[in-house]
Amino acid sequence: MGNRFSFTDEALGNLAVYGVTPGEVWEALHSHRRVLRHLGDDAMVVYAALRNGRRVAVLLAESTHSDNDWDVLSARDLSDAEAKRYDEAVRRRRR
């Protein structure tokens, strides 16, 4: 992704609620093993496995300021079902 990402104060609060650090979000957004799920034209979720083994989902909304700018809204650990789908998607890409 050739995009820029921003953390709002609200997003930083949401990260704290779920115990995800901004560094973990940054790692997920730039991971080679990320899986993108578009939620319409102006929102998406990035699923990724971090180096420490943690798997996270990062919710993004397109910024109103500029194209290819995204605001981080929140991030959390993947549910068991999401982790299974993530693993399947990564396996399919390797073939």
C-alpha cells in the first residue's frame, strides 16, 4: 500500500482499550503478510500477524483530507474465526 496513515486522539484511546500499541498497528499496516478487506469505498480492515505472533485487525477510514490518506480508527486481536480465515488466505497466496 502506498498510503499514509494517521492516528487521531480517539484512535489512540481505542487502541488502549484493546491493548494494541501504535507500533503494532504500524507493523500490521506494513506487513508483507497482511490481508486487506475493503468495507466499501472509504473503509477497510487490515488483518496481519505480528513478529511476536499476535494477530490483529486494524480498522481504517479514508481521510477526508487527501486521497490515499487513511485514519486509523481502532485495532484489536483477531477472533478465532478471523484468525482461521486469515491463515487460509495467507496459505492460498503462497501457492
